[in-house]
Amino acid sequence: MASMPAFEAPGPGLRTRALLEIHLAVFLFGFPGLFGKWLSISPFLIVLGRVFFAALALALALAVRRQPFRITPGRDMAFLFLCGLVLAVHWTMFFRSVQVSTVAVGLLSYSSFPVFTAFLEPLASKERWDPWSLLFALVSLAGVVLIVPRFDAGNAVFQGVLWGLGAGLTFSFLAVLNRRLVQKHSSLTVAFYQDLYATAWLLPALVVLPFRPGVRTLGLLALLGVAGTAAAHALFIKGMRHVSARTASILSALEPVYGIALAWVFLKESPSPRTLAGGGLILAAALVVTAMARRPS
């Protein structure tokens, strides 16, 4: 497969299409939080099922499109192996956050990731770091503090926020890593190998944890893997060919909006005013940080 050209400013048509792809991906990413409540199994097993079915769907898509599976140079394969680990950790932390608290707490605390990205991406791409990012990081931190009713290790919301922040940090790492990979490789190929390697990292969970899934559990895991992962993951990575990780982050701020609405419809889960207020600060900080990152240097 020929290498993709280095990133350059796209034309209006390409940029619009990329933004729409990311919007659709974010909408699909709004659904998985519900599966954390629907599936009463370990987060490790949820993620294992998710990435296993996602890898199968992406392999089928690559075969149908007759796209090569080969990755060159070989060091990029090692890079994808690392991304698979980060992806597995990210999703495991997210589902743990949802299970110990609520969909709203998990999504809103995880949504702090654009602030992490604002610090990480300049380091990775050797861009100028914007000192305003520190101010909005503090705003985001204030939102997190507002969500937590009390800082007690036994408090479910506190636990959920900590797991959610971990999910946000690992996702920001993944966004920065993907930014490099999609310049050279097909988005489907990148998504396939990341899900495949995440599966490999999580396989030991089958030895440690009891797992006798019924038809309903397997069906939910397949739906989560194909629609909420394979399609969403590929669309998100594909859209990042023509937008930066920070621009993609600002669009991803809509994920908790979709997710909370879906949780209200399907789970009858209503977030508290305190959670909404804290989440508003987190989302506002994420939006402003990413909008500032889009300004010309």
C-alpha cells in the first residue's frame, strides 16, 4: 500500500467531509456507556468482546475492499501494538467508571481528555505550547471537583470520576498516536490492528475471570463491537486525516451530550444538577482549549 502524504491543509470539501465523519463517529461513541449498564460482567470482558467483534468486522471490511493488511515499515506494527494496549486500558477504565457510578459521571469525567491533548500534542509534534491551556486545565479541574460530592475513596461518584479521568488521559494519548499513523496508513487498517492487538492484550482475562456468556450477552457484545466500535473507530480515525487531534477533540465534546440523552431514554438515568454543572465546566474548558488550538500560529 502506498504511503499517505504528510498532513497539509485540506480543501473545504475534504475538511467538511472529515468533520461530518467525526460527528457521526462521536454519535456512535455515545452508545457504549449504555452497554456498561446492560452487561453485568467485568469491564475487562466487555472490552475484550468489544474489540474482538470489532476486529472481525474490520477484517471483513478490509477483505471486501481488497485493502492490504500489510503494515510497513515494521516499526509501525510495534507502534500499533502499543496503541492496542492504550486502547484496551482506555476502554476498561471507561466501563469501570460507568459501572461504579453512572453513564453521566463516566462520560463527563472522561470528557476532560481535550485538556490533556492540549498539553500532549505540542510535545509530540514540536508545536508551540499555549500557556492559556493551563488556565482551562484549572477550569476543567474545577468541574471535576464540582461533580464529586465528597472526596471519599468509598464514594461511588468519586471512584467513577477517577476512572473517568484515567480514561480521558489514555484517550488523549491514543488521539496523538493516531495522528501520526493515519498519515501513512489506511484508517481501516489502523483501526483493525489496534482492535486486534487490544484483543491480544486482554485475552488473559478469560483465564482469570469466569465467562459463560448467553445469547443476549454475545449479541450485545457483537453490537457494541461492530456498530459502536468498528464503524465509529474507523470513521473517527479517517476524519483525523484532515483535522488535528485537538480539532477532533472539540467535536468529541458532544459525546457526553449524546450519551447522557441516550441514558435518560433507555436507562431512565437522570444526572444531578451538580453533575451537570461540573460537566458544563469540563466541556466548556475542552471546547475553548480546542477552539484556541485551531487559530493560526
